[in-house]
Amino acid sequence: MSLHPQCRRCPRLVEFLGQVRTDYPNYHAAPVAPFGDADARLLIVGLAPGMHGANATGRPFTGDHAGILLYQTLYDFGFSNQPIASSRQDGLRLRDCRITNAVKCLPPQNKPVGSEINTCNSYLREELGNLPEKSLVIGLGSIAHQAIVKALGLRQKSFPFSHGEEHELSDRLRLIDSYHCSRYNTQTRRLTPAMFQQIFRRAREALDAV
């Protein structure tokens, strides 16, 4: 089941996005589709679109604080052609990399509820199923991590979230956990650029070794 641009499966999110469209008529304010290389072996899973980032631009992590560190890091490790993401018309191209979110629509206070995460999980399940053999997933934060585990039908207790932890999810798929590159995490230095770079260094090395 591919993501429909006018998906209305979550009533609370539909109502909230209607208000956002009224307040910000130039914003995308709709489900945000995955972005990147259709044949990528690296899938990055975030939480949900940010109000003035992906929800505004219509592209994951584009135009907000979290995207600054993410796209710079992707560029540093050869996963993109430029280090800055500002709009869908900025010429950015990802290489062997694709970005999505556990929840495709902007939630109030950037906090989706469990039913919304579960409803959107079918889209993530399809995205994970379309990855080629020996692919790698980076889960940004515990909610994204849990959504990945759920989408694959695995037991949460068998795969606890921890920054830097690697999980063999199957014989074809590995997961690396990272703290989310949110403004809060970077400003409090719960996540430093060096910590984030180490996650992607490991991803680059793993993919290059296949």
C-alpha cells in the first residue's frame, strides 16, 4: 500500500493539518512521502514531519534544524550531492540512500499517539520490504526504532533501543540506532556531530564491504 498524497486515515492528524493549511496556506501540510534513491540500500527513518520543515516543504528533514546535521553528514559520507537542503527545488540528490518517517503527517506538538504510529506502520512495512538484500536501516530515536521493529513483526524486547547499538533484524537487514538529530538533542549535546558522524561512518563501511 503506497502512501497516498491525500491519506486521511488518522482523524486527529487530518483535523490538525486542515488548521495548519488555514494558518500557513503556502505550506505542503499533507502526508510527506519518502525521499531519495528508489534502489537505496540505506533507509533512514525519522519520527514525523516538522511544522516548519518537512510539513512546509514536503520533503523529509528539509528546511528545519534537524535537517542541518543530517544532510551535512550524508554529504560528508558520500550519500548526497550537496550538504544543504532548503526546498524540493534545491537540486539535492541522494545516493544509495532514502529518507522516510515513522509517521508521514505532522502531529500536534510533534507527538504522534500510538494509534497514529500503528496506522502509518503499514507504509513503513512496505518501504522496508522493498529494500534490496543486505540493506541497512538507521532509526533516529526510540519511536522510529520501535516502528521499524513493529513493521517487521519482531518482538520489541528482543531489540532494545540504544544509541549506537546494531541489531541484526534478519539475514537481509541490519538496524543501527541513533538519537534523533533534533534541535533539543543537538543543543543539549545529547547528540554531538561526532556521535552522529560515527553512526554514518559505520553505515558507509558496512555498505562498502558488501
